[in-house]
Amino acid sequence: MTSPTMADARSVRADLSWLLAIVAAALFIRIYFPWSIVFTPTHVNLLETDAWYHLRVIENLVHQFPHRLRVDPYAMPGGEFLVVPPLFDYLVAGAAWIVGLGRPSDDLVRTFTVFAPPVLGGLTVVAVYIVARLASGSVAGLLAAALAAILPGHFLDRTLLGFADHHALESAVSALVLCCVALPLARPQPVVRAGVWLGVSLVVFRLTWTSSAMLVMVLAAWLVAHVALQSWRRGGIGDTPRIVGIAVAVALPCTLLFQGIEPFRANVHVAALVICALIALVAEAGRVGLRAGWWSPRRLVVIAIATLALSVAGFFLLFPVTASQGVGELLRFQYTNQDATTVIEARPLLLYNGAASLRPAWDYFRSGFILGLGGIAFLAIRWRRRAQPLDLFLVVWTLAMYAATIGVNRFGYYLVPAIAIVAGCVCAWVIETGQRAGGWWRGAAVVAVAAGAFGVNLVPAISTTVRPGGISSAWFPAFDWLRRHSEEPFSDASYYAARYDTGPLRSSSSAVLGWWDYGYEIMAAAHRVPTAIPTGRGGVHAAQFFTSVDDAQALEMLKPENERYIFVDELLPFAIATDGTLIGKFQAMTRWANVPQDRYFGSFLIREGGVDRFVFLFFENYYHLDGVPPGRWRRSCGAGDRHGRGLVDGREPHRRRSGTRGVVARAVLNLRGRRDAAQRARARQSRDRGPRSARERCAAPTRARPAACICDAGARDVWSRRGANI
């Protein structure tokens, strides 16, 4: 007679070829389509801003392995402690360091960096298969893996070739946590072993993401639901409280031990673990009390809820600082208007475009968003009938991921694997129901699943992998110019790969001002010191400069940090999109600078040819900005004058008259410029200046071509370039 374990092993072996094919398809989608964007003829491109800082950390780590930089002198003038979780960097740098025999080349390091996300995506697909198979069988596991491989959304985006951020590792490790919870819920397991594995997965997640307390609190919420609901059903609450308690006993000391490696938000994570441990303790006491007949299930629920409430209240009274930090973490998910933030990935999903709408959910996730809700309903109904604890866990987990994603849209990379699991379960049920019905129902069920789950998602998913991303082709030569021709901020280029914790940090002799979106690229691609970075540090200063209309005041802003260079591109001013809307970063700058937008432009309704339409009128202040002139961008970047020497002398800033658009010099300022450069700038300005009607001002921002400008007045040379259309 064949044992269940042997039968299950045979089933897994039968699924193996299909699973390998699905993982291969997932890797193909994530590697093949963005290949030409990432591997350019001259550079390796990265698809996201934060990825450039991970590359910066990894490059330094392979030179100083295993010592990882903490305070980075290249991050900001004077150095900056950047909160970046360490595990992703250690995995990539460690692999490159081993393969490179302790001295990996730059090309090898970058290759490992860009390939890490799709590999982690493939591992997540395998974990999704395991959880879905435990919940609903082999067919559900394969369908869930296939959905995770092709569903559009943040998970696909974060696991693309070149998207070298820790988000891909977050998805993989969270799926590992799911496996560690699902296995003992689905099959009897030794309690200690199950608890240790769950604890180890929580430790790994702590090193993967600084806000890992979120996942611990989801587990705590599930444990409360498990105790409250399973105690009424057949089988009771089982060994779950003991497993969670052992997991916390493993994770808590490791969290305290690793504070030197990952100190950020450690107190919040410890607090979440303590709360989870208290719930597990009460649940275990309740389980013993139920068996002994001390109380009824209803009384146990009341005791559990009262204990949770008293624990939270006591925590707020005894540890108010940590409690306020925990509340701050929760407020990240509040349903606020998108205008409250200029960070696109932090906007609420359903307010992504400014007004409440379900359209962003469809745009991001297509039918996956609907399938996930259907999967939740299916598992909730099945739990009510069968009282399987794994069904309840998947319902709570997926609901939590929906809530997180609706509050902050970027958490879709947690939501998509959860959607794949529950949708795989419901799709498998549809196919099995059709097979039992027989006749034409068999084919109808397969067609419905193929069309609804895969047909409407595959093409949109592939289209998102080939969207423009990373650094524009015009930027790399500009960064190369900075790296090769500008002065070394620390006098020695090798300082970029040095170890910084063995002595005092050096002070930079010069810095680069750019909008904070570009800080990491300036650091990693040009090896120069930015004064505004994507953490938001320096963002107000950059916004005040770019929205300034006073030359003397703007030049004074550059002196405290020795900002010798200014890096700009075509997105800083306004441009008019094909649908007539304004695009660019200027509106974000006005918010950061806390200046009213109506100082620079207004929108008006006009009638032309019997049709009403909105137009934008740009006021005089807009043309006095110290950012890049919005109009005639190609001319301002030196078209026809590739080495045009239009620079501004820091000692004698030029005077611009009303209505003029500015000159090349506004692209890059240099405090050590020369007087003759200012004279040439005025001459070019006078040639460009002409009368401008109100209608012309409405159309002033043009559909610019990608460009980047850098200049060094000390060398009396301007580098500029125009790239291809985006």
C-alpha cells in the first residue's frame, strides 16, 4: 500500500517539468524584453532610481567585503547615513565576490546586480506553487505559479532585469514566510521544527526590509482571527500558537543581535514581535483551558480580545516613543489624496491619478485584481464549510495585502503573489467543476480560465516590460563628462571604493545640484556628490533654487555646499503631452518649495471653433526661473553649438528682461565662471529674445527631446547632447 507521503512525492515529480517550464517562461519575460534597455552599447542601465544606490553599495562592498558602508561621503556633502536593508546587497556582492575569486570586475558586479531581480522573481514563483498546492492541490499550484509568472503589476515590474532594488527580495522572502506558515497548517509537522523555520524566515525578512514589522503585525492579526474563529470549529486552534511562539523566540534575539547590521526601526519590529508573542501566549493558554473545560470558546474569544486591547494600551503607556513610531508606520497606508505626496509609488492606488477611481486597479493588475477578490470569497466560503485553517490564513493575508496596496500602491509586489495563490485555487476549482459536469462544460471551464486569467493579462504584462526606463541615452555621456572632466570631490578617485569607518570622513570640495530624483544616478554613474537625494534630503533646497526668480539669491544658495555643477534634463520644466496635459517635475518643485503655483502659470477655458478647451498661460515669473528654460530646449542645450560657451559668471550674474526665455547658462551654473562667458551668454540671449504674445506664452513649453547638460566654467567648456524621443 502506498503511503500519502510517497504519493505526494510522485505528484510533485509529475509537476516538476511543468513548474520548470513556468519558471523558464517567467525568466524569459523578465529578461528578454528589457534586455536592450538594460544592456546598451556603452553602458549597463538600471531601471529604477534606488537601484543605482544599491549598485553603489554593492560596488563598495565587493572591494571591502564583508564590510558594508554605513555613512556614505558620496551621498551628501558631509556624509549621510542611508537606510538601506543589507541582505540584497550582501547576496549580490557575495555571489559576485565568490565567482570573481575575491576580485570581481566592474562588469561582473553589474551583471550580477541586473540579473538578481528576475532570479528572485523565479524563486517567488516556486514558493507560490508550494503554497497553492498545499491549499488546493497540484492543478491549483501550477495555475498559481503561471499567474505569478505573467500577471502585470508591481511584482512583474520589480523583478525585471535591471530593477536592482530590494523589493524583489521582499516578494521572495514574504513568499518564504507564507510557505513556513502554510506547511504546518496543511500537514502535521513537528512543532519545534515548524516554529524554528518560521522564526528564521522572519529574521531573513527583517534583514530584507526595514519596515518588516508590517508582516509581523499581519501574522498577529491572523493569529487573533485564528483563535477567534477556529476555536469554534472542528479541530480547534491546534498547534498554531506554539509554532508562532517558538518563531518569536527565534526571531526576537536575532533581531536584537543584528541591530548593528540593521538598526533602523528595530524597536518597532521588536514591539511587533512582543505583541505577537503575547497573543500566542494567550492563545496557548486558551487552548489548554478549552481542553480542560475551564471556559467555553465564546469566553476564550472575549479573553483574547481583552488581552490584546490591554496589551496595546499598556504598550502605549509604557513605550510612547516606540508606539508613536508604530502608528507612523501604519499611517503610511492611510487613504490620502495623491496631491499629498509627490512620490508616485507612495500614492494610494485608487487615488493614483488624483480622483477616486477603480481604473488604476485595472491598469496595474488587469483581471488579477478581480480574480484575487473572487479567490478570497471562494476560500472564505470553503473555510466556512471545511474549517481548514490554511484557507483562513490565506484570506487574512490576501486581505491585508489588498489594504496595503490600496493605501500605498507600490505594495502591489506583495499583492500579486497573494492574488496568484488565491486565484489559482479558484481557477482550479472551476476546471475541476467543469470536469465533473462533463460534456461541453469541460471545454468551457478551460476556456474561461485561459481567457479570464491569462488571455487578458499576458499582452499587457509584456508591454510593461518594454516601456522606457532607466537613464536616458543623453544622460550617460553627461555623467561620463562629470566623471572624467570635473574635479574629484575628494581629490582621489579611489576614495569611491574605500572603507569609510576606519577614520574621519573627508570633506568634498565640490558638489552637484540636481532634482532629488537624480541624486543616486549622479552618485553611482558619475561618482560625484549630489546635494539632493531620493530620501528627500536636500529636496527643499533644490526646489527653492529651481523655483527662484532672483539670480543673486539663487547664486547665494549654491555657496554653502560648494555646488559647482547643476545637472538638469528636459523633465524639470513643463512640457505639454500629446493629450494637452502638462508633464514634468515643476509642480512637484513648487510643492517642495512651498510656493503657490499660480505665481508661475494658470489654466483658462477658451473657445476656439465653437469648442471649449483649457489652455495654460505662463506668467512672467515662469520665464525668470533659475531652472532650465522651458522653451526652445534644444537651443538651450546647445543645438548648433555643441561646445557653446554660454556660462554665467558667479561674480556677475546676467540680467534677464521680462518675457525672455533664458540662455544656456541657466542649464549649468558655475560659481567660478569667467566674465567673458557671461558676456557671450548675454549676446546669445539678445539674439534669442523677441516679442511674445499671450498665445505664444500658452504654448511655450514644448515637447522636448531628452537631454542632459553639464558644464565646467573652469574648463570653459559645455557638454550637451540631444537624445531620441521618449
